[in-house]
Amino acid sequence: MLIVRHTYFRILEMLRQPSYLVSTVLFPSLFFWFFAIPNATDPGRAQLLMGSFAAFGVIGVVLFQFSVLIANEKSSPWNSYLRTLPIPAHVSFVSLLISGIFFSVMTVGGVLITTHLSVTVALPGERWLPFFCALFLGGLPFAFFGFFLGFAARSRNILPIANLVYLPLSFAGGLWIPPHGLPKIVQDISPYLPSRMFAEIVWATLAASELKSQNIFGLLGYLILFIFLSVYFFKRDEGQKF
Amino acid sequence: MKQIEFIDVSKNLSGRLILNSLNFAVSRGEFFSLLGPNGAGKSTVMNLTLGLRRPDSGKIQVFGMNPREKKVKLKMTCTPQDLSFPLLLTVLETLSLVASHYAEKKSIEELIELLDLKEILYRKTGGLSGGEKRRLGLACALIGNPEILILDEPTTGMDIESRQRLWGILKTLSAQKTTILLTTHYLEEVEELSSRVLMLDHGKTLFDGSVQQIKSKVSYRKVILKIVDLAVPRAKTLEHFQKLAGTHRVEDRDTLWTIWTLNSDLWLEEFFQDPLPFKDLIVEESSLEEAFLEFQKNAYR
């Protein structure tokens, strides 16, 4: 019940921030409109571009929202006040995760609606579930990347840091333009980036092609690394303050 | 029964010793005020009591348990620090969120009435004035029906009417045996409300007792009179008062003179042997504020 209340009020607060809704929830749809539609020359390409921008939207919500929210909340006196209430430690964390899923669904929904209105996609019914699962599971390393940045950075620095991570990572991962269109040096680095591994998994589910083990294990490696870093910086932060 | 207990508690923050083997206990129903200059350790005592910090050494118990226990948090509440609330939630939403943490709680309607929140109920907390935030903070603290209430400068920024109303609420709570731990800059508030005062300085206890005990320890009385012969130079009047036996300190503001003395009867007897022309003579007890300042001075002599 407490998780529901905290999640409800967290989502309510976010919905009341037009700047957040535009920058995080609407941007992927707008980017799809500008960058993807001109390149969606056939249903197959449109499908892959839809997957790219849906993944871009998920990364935006979980990495950007979690890092900025955590960095701001950890130094907020309201957060200290919440610690005086009879509230289990996991409630705040779980409510943050659920709100992330909520806004990811909104963002991906926006991309899907834009796709439906602007291009032709012929994705068979049975491919939608693997596609959504890939988005959800592939988004987890970025969620913990967001936690790590949020616990490691100060609130006044987090916005530029989050932007510096989120935007280049999306570009270099081939989420805005296909990997073969990237500059040579970026093409060389791209396969090692978590965003590219995420994109490869999403594209594979959409195209019903085989998932490559290096992408699955690579992303799993990043997940473990970011969990470790999140826990380390969380404990450091707790130790300093409390 | 002891509800809050500090046993040899020391705490360093950023390499500075904030609390130095502090010992005190607060019993059920006490109205306990913490006094001391900035940096004396008052906020650290509050944070340790609330479980927001851990002591470096020593032990803190609330209801005989670690302050971080859920059972403690259900019965001990406070106002939010710096009166920071979620800026985009309304007053009602904020109260509703806080209320959801308690099984035995006051009704929101009762608090709206008690703290005059009706007018601001649907306003976002980001747009509230300082006084309105204080009222909301207090509502957050009261909603859990606490046995221990911790208040950090609850009336700063409040108008006189709101302050009087709050004093009434706190007196009622105290009469109902709620233990109250208070810090404030208004010493008249301490004098009006507290059953016990702990004076801190450099993380140590300077004094622990009732307001009356502080005042009796520093038992100066004030003789206040108005000199009417303006032809007498100020320096001469000052010298006249300073020469009188029993004069501890002399202050003047225009023609109004205040003389601190330990024995006002003896002082007056001497004064009347060769009085300066005066009118409106009154004798007063020192206020708590004066006693507090005097007590601090004496402590360092």
C-alpha cells in the first residue's frame, strides 16, 4: 500500500512538470518524426527505426530520470524527513522503479503512435511481446547506470553529466542513425557500448533473427558493473550523510 | 519512565567534535527544550534522536530501542527539516502522503481545523509562505499522533496570532503527556512552555534543569528607573550607580537606567541614602534570556 502511495505521488509530481514531459517523454517521438520518417523507406526499415527510437526513449527515461531524481533527492531535506517516517527502505526505490516503467511505457507508446501515424510497419502479432520484453530487460543496465550516476554526482552537476552520457551513448549506439551511417571511429567503438548491444537485441527481436550471445552477455556484464557501482556509491553516500 | 536517553554520546562532523560525552534522559510527558548558541550541537542532538545520524561513541535509546527501529518511528514524529516539501504537491496531497505511514493517526480534517489550513489546502507547497510552511510542517508532525514530538524552531516566521495558537496546541499536547523536544531562538517560548531545559555549549551540558532553576542560579534582579535631572552628565550618573554596593552591571538608554544587582533591597537602601532625582522606579526579575546570557558568561569565568 505504501509503495502504491509513494509511486502515485511521484508520478503525479512528474506529470506536473511540463519540462520533464517534453524533454523525456516527447523527445523520442519528435526525434522519430525528424530523423526516422525520412529513412523509413520500407516497412522493414520502419520497424527497425521504431525499435531504435523506442530503445532511445527507454534509455532517456531510466538513465536520465533516475540519475537526476536521485542526485536531487539525496540532498533534499524532504528525503531526510522521509527517513524519520516508519517506511521500509525499499519503498522509495521500488516506487522510483515503477514510475520509471510508467514513463517508459508512455514514451514507447508515443513512439509507437507516431510510427503508426506516419509510416507502415508490418510487425506480426507474435513479435510484439518479445519486443516489449527486450525493451524492459535491456533497459535494466541503464536504470542502474542512472542509479550509479545519481549516487556518484552532486545535484548541481547531474544535468550536464546525464546529458553528456545519454545523448552521445544514444548516437554512438546507432539509435538515431543506423550503425553503418556513423563516422568510422564511432563505428569501431559502437559494438562495445551498452546502447549498441541494447539496440542489437531489440532489432533482433523485431526481425525475428537470432540473438547474438556477445550482446546478451555484454549487456549482462554492464548490468553487473552498474549494480556494483550503484551499491558502492550508495553506501559511500549513506556513510557520509548518515 | 525514560523515553529518550543519551549515554556518553560523542559525535564528530567534518573533523569537529560536535557532541562530547553527552548524557541526558527525557521522561514521558516532559516538555524539554534545547538551548545553546549556533554550533552548540542542538541540531545534532535532534538528528541523532531521530536516527538520521549514528553516534561515533555512546548509546542512544528511544523507548529503550534504537531510534532507527520502525516501532520508534511510529511513535516519534518531527517537522520536516528546512520545511522542505515536494514542491508540486498540494498541502492536502502532502498531508495525505505522510498520513499513509501511520495506522493510528489524527484525521486530516481535525488538523485542518486545528492549524487553520483550509485556505491553503489546494495550493502547491512550493508557493507557500514561511508561516504557512510551518503550519503544514506541524500538521505533518502531528498527523501520526506521536508520543514524542520533535520540533526544530517551530514558530520562526509565524505571526503573533499563529504563535499563540501553536503554544496553545503544544500546551494541550503536553498536558496529554506527549513528550516534546524543542529547539527555538525565542527564549520567552521556552519560559512559557518548557518543564525542563538543557543548555548546550561546545557539545557539553552547561545546565540541565527547570527554567526556574536557571533563573535562581543567576538570581540577578533589575532595578529600572528614569532619571529626571537631565543636567547631571551621563558619566556622572554612571559613576554614581557603579559606586553603590551590590551593583553588578549598569545599562542606560536615554534617561532610562537598568541596574543589575543580587540584592535589590540592599541596593535600594543604599540608593535612597543619596538619591538622584528619578521617577517610575520598578524592580524586575531577570528574564530567561538575561539569565541564559549571564549563565553562559559565568560558565567561562
